Amino acid sequence: MQELIAEDQSVPGGPVAWVTGGGSGMGRATALSAASRGWRVALSGRRNKQVLAVAREVEALGSEALSLPGDVRSLEDVAECASAVEHNWGRLDGLVLAAGMNAPRRTWKDQDLREFGDIVETNLVSVARVVQLALPQLRKRAGTIVVISSYAGWRFSPGAGVAYSASKAALASLCQFLNAQEASSGVRACHLCPGDVDTDFLTQRPQVPSAEARNAMLTAEDVARAIQFVLESPTHVRVDEIVISPVSQH
């Protein structure tokens, strides 16, 4: 399922980041930011063409890329991705979890429990799945985990929806447990909570924001800048949580 973009893996390179949801939005911006600073980037996501396109962009920046099409909800896919990173590069220094899901139906009155389950599976269970399979490699490098949560995971946000808010709020505990239990191995986790960000994810809202509203939001690059700060912090520094929002956020 994987396609190696860089041709010569025998040449030692820089640190390695694995970005889930790497085909668009904050995942893509993170991949390009990391590549511009000398990181090699493994990209995973369900939309194969988009993942491959971002991998080509990483390569165009002079870095190495590994395209790993797959679904974070699939244990087999995640296991193959983790194995491919280890096989091709033999190290993992940073893990950025950018895959996410929401739906237009966001209230108890119109809730669909199957959809509810898909959202929780993607936003919470799949994060645990990827972390679990990446930890053996991260422990060897005293690596860093950045979990892209949401403003709704930090503060009650009625418009975000029941399933989305509940799944994102739970990520704070997941990161706290990682930091409490993995400190001896040097692994650090950051619960990153962006406010409104102008990405394609906005199409999942009941009412898609106007161009004017989007102009007041964060960009994916704003979030990527914060993620890069966490990834490149010294090994004795742990950034437990970051909340980043546009000045217009209420």
C-alpha cells in the first residue's frame, strides 16, 4: 500500500515525522513545514491521490517523503504504515495526528448513532491506535507526539456537535496519560487545540462559512507553525497543551 518517493534510502537523513491526515489541511501544512526544515516526512491518509500529491510537494522542497495511503480506522493499515516507516528509515522522531471527522448533524435532535460512532472512532480511537503502534519507535528516539484536537476539546463549543466535542475533549486525557506513563522513555505529547481554521474541513459544518468569515480564521500554516515549535523543542521540554485561535474566536 505504500509508495516510496525518495529514491536513495541508504543516505542518512534528518529526523522523521509521520503525519496522519496528511493529504490536506493542517496535515499537509505540517508536512510542508517539517520538510522545509529538513525533516523527512511519512504521510498517511485515505485519499491516495492527495497523499501522493503532498508527498511530491515534500520532495520538491528537497526532502524525502513516504506516501502511505491507508485508513487510521484500520488496524492493518496503521500497522503497515508503522512498519513502512521503520523499514525505510529506521527511526521516528515525531508523530502528528491530523486525521479527523465531523458531520453536519450535530444535535441530539438529529443525531445518527452510526455516524456518532464513526466520528468517535476517527477522532479518538484511531488516535490511540496510531500512538500504540508508533510508540516502540518513538521510545527509541525520545520522540514527540502532537495530537491535533480542537478548541472544542478545550472549551465547550456548542456548534461543534456532540460526537465531535466529546471525542476531542477525551484527547486531553489521552495526552495526559501519555505524559504520565512515557516520561521515563522521553516521549512527550502535546494536546493542540486550534480554533477556527480555514480548511476544507469547514464543508462539514451545517452552514459553510462565507469567504469573509474564512478570511478572519487561522490558516493551516498558522497551526503548522505551532506544531513545528513543539516538534523542535529540546528533549527536556514538554509542551503539554497549546490553544491557538483567531482573534475573532468567541
